[in-house]
Amino acid sequence: MIERSCGLNHQPLSNAFFCPLRPNPGTPVLKREVNGDASEAALLKYVELTIGNVMDYRRRHKKVCEIPFNSSNKYQVSIHETEDPNDPSYLLVMKGAPERILSMCSTIVIDGKEMPVTEEIKKNYDNAYVELGGMGERVLGFCDYKLPLSDFPPGFKFNAEEANFPLSGLRFVGLMSMIDPPRAAVPDAVSKCRSAGIKVIMVTGDHPLTAKAIARSVGIISEGSETVEDIAQRLNIDLHEVDPRKVTRLLS
């Protein structure tokens, strides 16, 4: 999996970890075996290459609470101790579906400066997200929030089930996109299935933008075919207003 980033600072991004390096401790980072899914593995390797030893970074930023990712929330949250001896404030970090992450943020970091999220920023954000997703890349959004020391002193008992900490008014810090290219044999396999009269259906947890780009690249969506989203965009109407009889490929 290949990854690219935009605007991210040094946050704990991933729950994945490298498998023991025995018997070859000299294995390059990109070829090291990882315990975790493809997205978590890509994040782990990215951080290892850009800021150094991930496990050491985690030890210096102990995790004290976490809400794991789920398909309903579409985000993952963790709260960490920081290493500043003069400021024992906790840091909340979140990653997930870009549209969910931005909706939970009131400020954004641009060129190192924090500023309010405006309509213009939202538009630019959407354009960047659509461009990356349209290339078949899996896109994640990231944000953080320094918890006020007066409300969350050292030793505060965080509760993930009750979420006794902020999940809005956060600070957006960047997007990261990753690509997990389909195997080279997939387009030919799709073509052969179609020639044999077999209907090929793609089942994925990716965002429709990403799924559509991948489906086109392997021939599941033929050149010239329109999805529900394509028709809605062309006619400038809501998805639910599209005539099902006009849809040649369904993507939702």
C-alpha cells in the first residue's frame, strides 16, 4: 500500500505494530511484516519513515482511553499523555472518514497557523477529497484537541462508553490518502467472467468515490457506463431522484 499525506503533524496515527524482526533485523521498513490491517500498516510505516521509532513515540505518549473505529461512527479516538513536563495536558486525537472528521472540527491548521473552518475552506477540502478519492485512493481525515487542564487534570478518569470528553470543536490537521492497487490479474479475470455471462459485483467498505475509481480501473464499471452518482451529478438532482431504469451501474 502506498500513502501520501497533507498537513499532518506528529500524532499517534495507528494501532498496528511491527512483527519481531528475527531473523533479519535489517529488513527495510517498507518490507517489514505488520500486525494490523492494510490502512493501519500504511500509517505505521509512514510514521516510522517520517518521525522515527513508532514504539518509542508511543511509550512517550501513553494511551489512556480509546473509542475504536466502527462502521457507525466512522472514526477512531484516543487520548494520550504528553511528554511536556511543564504541561501535563492530555491530547485527544481522532482519525476516520474525512466527511465525519471535518464535521467535528471548528478550527483547522494551515501553514502552522490555527484558524476557523470557513465555507471556503470546506469547499477546498471537498475538492481535495474528491480528487484523491477519484484516483481510487482511500482517504482518511485527522484532527486533534488539547484537553483543558482545568477540566481534565492529571489522573482524570476517562470513560470511552460515556465519552466524557469533547467530540466536537476539534482542530483539523490534515488528510492522508492510501492506495492498495488491485492485483494485476484482476482486470483479465473480470473480463473473462463477463465473457462467460457471469455478473461481477464489487463489495467494499471504501467510500463510493474510491470504490468507483477502482471498479473502473479493473473493468467492473465499463467505459461509458454511469453510476447513480454520475447521473445525479449530471442532472444536478438528489440521488433518490434518479430513475433506476437509467442506471447501468449501481454504487452506494
